[in-house]
Amino acid sequence: MGKKSKKEKKVKGAEKTAAKMEKKVSKRSKREEEDLEVLIAEFQNLDAKKTQVVEMTCPPPSPRLSASLSAHPEKDELILFGGEFFNGKKTFLYNDLFFYSVKKNSWVKSDIPNPPPPRCSHQAVVVPQGGGQLWVFGGEFASPNGEQFYHYKDLWVLHLATHTWENIKAPGGPPGRSGHRMVLSKKQLLVFGGFHESTRDFIYYNDVYSFSLDTFSWSRLAPSGSAPLPRSASQMTATPDGMAVVIYGGYSKVRVKKDVEKGTIHSDMFLLKREGKDGQEKWAWSRVSPSGNKPTPRSGFSAAMGPAGRAVLFGGVCDEEEEETLEGDFYNDLYLYDTGKNRWFPVQLRGNKSDKKKRRRGKKAGADGEGAERKGEDEEEAPQGPTEVIKEIVTEDGTVMTITEVIPGAQEEEEDEEEEEEEDDGLASAPLVEPCARSSAMATVRQGKLFLYGGMFEVGDRQFTLNDFYSLDLNKMDQWEVLVEMDPKTQEWLEESESEEDEEDEEEEEEEAAKEAAAKGAEGAEGAEGEEEESESEEEEDEEDEEAHPAVQEAETVTDYQTRTEQYWMGLARSNMGADAKDKKVAKVALAMAKVFFEDQ
């Protein structure tokens, strides 16, 4: 036998390290998970009291992220299960089940006896067997304070024809995990990667398990070749022929020092290919080098399988880690990966019909041939530059959420097109609304349409969890359709200032102020009159200062005021914070200053 290469030794060493870490994590997290098992058992006892299926029409599901959204294999329906919500102090985990009718644009909540316990970051796959089945594996449960975690290793199936849940107890399955990926490949469910985390330790996986839908049995695969590094939250796409799966991206972290962790965003791609007959197949890993423009590095993106063997990737976040801060750049862009051509390409929405008509005429008038048509289109579109319009929504607690809308630029008019452009003027000027940037949203494809629900983004230390709902026709690629608008009233966030410690500080300040007032009152009426004169002069000075700021107009909202006076407050914030301050932080401070001034008027 020849000597092992350095690469093979490195891989074997990584596998041994992972095995040791898995044992270590298992021991330290056992006690934590036992505590949470008691809480989970309470949920299951409550669910066990349900004896019949109860279905009722309902509003859209509450804000959440890391749930599963699946397309019914036979009906024109979507299935949403589980997810999580964090309000700044408490973590909520769900095991509720919703069905969305695409034709009726309506939601039904289905309470089915003995469901899986609450979870997030699980995986769900639909199969056509037996009138349709939804298979759910793994996921995560967290204590309300978010300090303890339980990772499931259970497997469930929802029989869609009879609306019954069944817990499949098959030995030899993957250890508990969340953030893994699961797809249907022929008559097998393939599970890859994920992570397990406790208070002290964590481990990321790169193993592959197969669950047979024929024999209801688990088996761990042992593919040849170099596997991807351990990771969670990757994109796992099965090829249309069921002979392979593609792994893209993902996230993992390592412990650099004690209590110091470093995250890594992966952007590599791998192919896991099946060879041989059913029951005797062998699997092999190989590295993939796609062509085209693949997505910029990110984690938390949403993925779904579209028509014609094209996988869809939406949004995500790229965290910028500094010494003591963590800031994320959130995305709302779209990419397609063609599994047949091994090619990535970004999606540019075409806009409305009137835009498309003018572009086609421009092509014909330009030059002959496909290449010339593309060149003519590029030349025509170049000066149009779409305009970004910032739309701000203020929640009940005054926090401002920013949403970007893209409005297509105006095209040059030609004399022979004036009449038609006037007819379509209303369409041409309509803004192309798109989902705001986010991560951990739920996505699926049904009948050639991409559906996107919820997710989250952050502004400073605050997290916004969404319940808006969009669809996009992947065949037309024209524009997003808003099915459910974001409701600012659902944006609950409990600040640290509401803690008991802050309340005690406020009480102490009030007591001190009361004592000072009592002491001054003892000085007599003469002293009081002097104080009144001083306070009046101070108020006059304050009024003069306020008059120097842009005045609030009659019937103007805080959002209108912030938008109108943005440049003034940006300049004032910059002068106070210095030239080295980051633009994002300056913008946030400017908005806050404008809001405070507005509310004082």
C-alpha cells in the first residue's frame, strides 16, 4: 500500500477530533438535556389530552424564524410547522401546524393529537406515498431564558391523507442535532451535517445518514473521497435524477481560546454521488467548481428546489466580527443554481409587462442575432439605474424598521412608442416591492412559484422577527407579489431598561429629586420665586435651542419628519460622533435624535 497523502491524514485527524468532541459534548450536555426533557414532557402531556383533529380558518401564523415550509405533494397547499420567536427576554418554541391554500390565499390551523414537541431548525421533507406524507427530523428546543438547549434525534411523519402524526422509532439514526439538511433522493431521506450545542461545548457534523422509506430503517453512509468540513445551515440539493446531491456553503465555528469562538462562513461546493444498484449502491464525495457568479459569502440563507433542476437561494447574513461587537449585513437578493449546467447566476427581476414590451422593440430595432439583441438591451438599460426608495415603519414602541423598495428607472421614449407608453404609464411607474433583507426565512416552491415567509433581521441590539409572506413566479421572474404585509404591531421587544435593576435606579432618582424639592421648599417663598425666574430663563434658552432645529410641520408623522430632515440630523450626529464613526451607527443615532426632538414638540 502507498503512503497516505497529507490531505488524507488531515481528514482522518479531523474525524478523530470530531469523535472525541462528540463524546465530550455528550457527557457535558446530558444533565442539561435531562432538565429540558422534563419541560418537553410537560408539553407532550398537554398535547396527549387532544383526542380529535380541530381545524379552523385563522390569520397568518405569528412572526417566526427557522420553521419549515413545505409544498403539499398533491394539493395546491403549503405546510408550515414549528419555528421560534425571541422578544428580547424570552424564547418561544412552536409545534403548531398551518396549511396555506394557494388558490384561496387563506390559512387554516390544524390541531392534530400527539404532534412532535416544539422545535426550530429542524428539517421537513414531503413525499407522495400514501396520499402524501411530511417527514420531520431533529431540531432544537431551548429553555425560555435561552441558556440551555436540547437537540432532538426523533423522526416523525404526518400522514396528510388522514391528518395523523406518527413517531417512527427506528434505531441507528443520527445523534441529536439542529441546522442539518435533509432531502428526498429516490426512496431515501438523506441527512447531512448540523450541530449540537450545550452551555460549554459544541460540535459540528459532516456525516451522512440514510433513512429507507421502504424498510423504515436508518444507515450511516461511508462515502469515499474528501467530505466537506463539518457545518450546519448549508444548501442541500438533490439532482432531478436522484443519483446525487449537491452541498453548498454553511456555517461552523471553532474555539480559538477559552471562551473565545470564531465563526466561519463556508462557500465551497461538493457533490455526493450514488453509484451502483439499489441496495448495493456506493457513495462518493467530490469537490465541485461551478461556473457563473455564485452568491457572496453568507449564512442563514433560504433555499428551495425550483423547476428545471434549478435551486433557488434567497437572502442571508454576513456577520462582521470585531473585538467586542458583531454586526451583520443582511441580504434580500436571489440566486439560481442550475444542477445540470453546474452554474450559478444572480436573478434580476424583469419588472412589469410594459417594460418588457419596450425592451423587445428595442432589441428588434437594434441589430440582428441573439448576441446583438443582448447588447442592445444592455445599452438601452444602462442609463436607467433603478432607484432605491427607503420606506420606514415605526413600531408601537417607536423603533424604526427600514424596508427597501426598488423603482425602475425611466426609459427614453421614442416617438412611435408614445401612445402605448401613455397607456401603460401607471404600470411602468409602479414600484417593484421586494422582501426586506433577512435571514432564517422559510422558503418552498409550488407549481413554479417561490414562496417566502418570515425570518429575521437586526438593527443594533434589537431583533425583528417577521411574519410577512411573498411569492415570485420563477418562470416569469417579473416581480414579487405581497401575500401578507408585515404588521408593525407584532414587533414585541422587551428592552433591558425594563429590568428590575433599572426600575430600582429610577425609584432612587425620584426619591433624591423629591428630597431636593422638599429642601428647596423650606427656603421660603422668596427662594421659590427666584427659582421660578431661573427656570423660566432656562425654558426660554431651551426654546431658542429647539427653534434652531428643523420645525415639525402640522399633521406630520415621525417617519415623515425623519425622512424630511434626515440630512440635518445626520450632520449633527456626525459632528457629535466624529469622523471615524461608522455610517450605520451615525444613521441610527440621527434617527434617534430626530425622533426624540419630534416627541418633545
